[in-house]
Amino acid sequence: MRLMDIEKKAKSLGIKDTWKFSKKELIKTIQRAEGNFDCFGTATVYCDQFACSWRNDCLKK
């Protein structure tokens, strides 16, 4: 997902000053706001967070 789309999603969740965050930090902030673990980029092979909207992007890394 492009950074512009990530920032838009963050703003819709009430996250302000999105320019302060790196892409990874912003995604982790969104994960927390959505009620998920802030674990983007830490899974190696498997992820049990099926409701997380970042799951597919995370596992690609």
C-alpha cells in the first residue's frame, strides 16, 4: 500500500501528524488504533492476527 493511502487510513482513525512517522511506525500506530498487536514487519512465516488489515503486506516482507 502506498504511503498516501496509509496516511489517509490513519487520519480516518483520528491519528494526527502522520508526517512524523516512518511507514512502518505509522502502520504499527494504525494497528494499535484498530485493536491489533503492533507487530507489522515482525512475522517471519506465520501470523495469527487474521483480522489485521496489514496481514498480507506484513507476510510479504
